[in-house]
Amino acid sequence: MTLEMNKYLQVRKAQAQGARTIEELKEISDIVIENEEELKEVEALIKSACKCKNVAIGTIVEAVKNGADTVEKVGEVTKAGTGCGRCKSIISNIIENKR
Ligand code: FES
């Protein structure tokens, strides 16, 4: 991955505030996507929730829809959030918004 750290963090922060698409990311943050390569990286990143355990947003949404209503329960079912824990705010937001 070649995405600059500050952009990576902008995406992660926006995800924790509910951004699930590039459009929502642009509304929530002031991220500037410079080129096609960067866009591809951001598109891949925004679909992922937990880097440590390589868990997609969609996997967590599925777990939440199946009844996992706390960060701990999501972790039990998907392993998301059970590494460094930095993605827990994203998991919380998914639980809150059910998306
Ligand atoms: S990114 Fe999810 S536990 Fe580290």
C-alpha cells in the first residue's frame, strides 16, 4: 500500500463517523484523492474494517444483522477488533448504523 498515512487515517476516521462510500468519505472529510491509483487504494480501504484480522465492512454488517450487537460479540463472530483494537470505533459505528 502506498497511500499516505494521513490519508489512511482520514479514511479510518471517516469510517468511524459512518462513511461507507467514496462520496460519503468526501462529504465527511476533506480528503483529496490525487489520481486513479490512489482512488483504487481508497476504494479498497473503505471496504475493509479491520486491518489486523483482514475483516471487511460487509462481514461485520452481516454479523450485526445476525444479532451481534456489541463490539465484543462482533469480535467473537468475525475476529474483527481482536488485534490492536484500533478498528473498534468503526465496529461501533457499524453496530449503531447497521451499515
Ligand atoms: S485493525 Fe482491527 S484489531 Fe487491529
